[in-house]
Amino acid sequence: MEIESFTFNGFAENTYVLFDETKECIIIDPGCNTSEEQHMLTDFIAENELNPLRLINTHCHIDHVLGNRFVSEKYKLDLESHAGEKVVLAACPQVSMMYGIPYNPSPEISKFLEEGDFIEFGNQKLKILFTPGHSPASISLYSEDAGIVMAGDVLFQGSIGRTDLPGGDFDTLKASIEDKLYTLPDETTVFCGHGPSTTIGFEKVNNPFVKAKS
């Protein structure tokens, strides 16, 4: 599996394109909200002759959904996320006005992803992990074969997702990290919604907010 990341919008959000030798790909958390950012994403897909199959939100905070409509319409893709994120997505027009961010309203979630479901494309398979706490129904996508987890804003290098937004809860987030992410192999690479990637093993020892249970 190959992973290309883009840092988009004023929140420095990470958008990911996952693909393999079949040229099939999925797009995770498109945050592109300017024509320049949109072209960065589509130029990469075109230059690598990729075939986008799925559009997925790990969660639906404004910075992760700014490019949803563009990507959905460009590649004729339905939006996929957890049903519990519908309320978060519905609040985005109000949030965009609060921050003064231009917002082309996202399409509704058309396919609901649940714990244990699999995202398949090309020769790849990612398992859905239910990891709420930063938002009401955040999901992470884990590939055992590739040794990666796409964690959205659940876990960062040396930090965790904020829990002071509507639907956030520190104890819930801590449990998601301890019970879902920290049970993955230490060598698993964590691709985060903001900032650089990290590994499960590093965070278990060094994360000041959630250390591994002894």
C-alpha cells in the first residue's frame, strides 16, 4: 500500500490518498477548500492514473470535510462515515460561519461504517475501529498487512485530539486509545489528522496524555 498525504486549509489538516499497484484508491478526509488545493489533489490522482473508489471521513469536523462535495462530485463518490457523525456534519454550516470559512456544503453520509466493517480497494483491506472521544463517533482504519492505522484526530505524535468540542469526552477518548489503538502492534504507523505520523509503540511510552496501561 502507498500513502500520499496533503496538508490543507487553515487548520493544517492532513488529507490522505491510499492506493496500490492496481491503481485503485480511496480518499480520506478531504480538507481541500481552495482551487489550488483541489488541483493539488486531482493532479496527483491524474498523474498517477489512480481510480478513486471511496470517499471516507474519519469524523466530520469542519476541517476534515471542506473538500467533501468537490471530491464527491468530481469522482461520483458517496460519502462514508459513522452514523454518529451526522450531527457533527449537520453543524458544519454554522461552524463555517463562526470561523469565517467558505464552505460548499458536504453531501450527507450515504454509507454508514461500523466497528468491524472492512474498507476494500485494490488488494488492500482496512478494518474499521470505533474510536470516539474527540468527536461522538470517530473511526480509525487499520491495515494489519500494511502495518498502518489512519487515526484521524484520535491520536497525534505526542498528543491527542481535543475533547472540548461538542460530543467530545476525555475519558471516552482515553478508552479508545487504550483499548483500540494501544492494542495494535507497537510497530504500527499512525497516520494522524494533523502533524507528522508516529508509531503505536512510541506513543505508548511517550505520549504525555495517555500512556499504556501497566
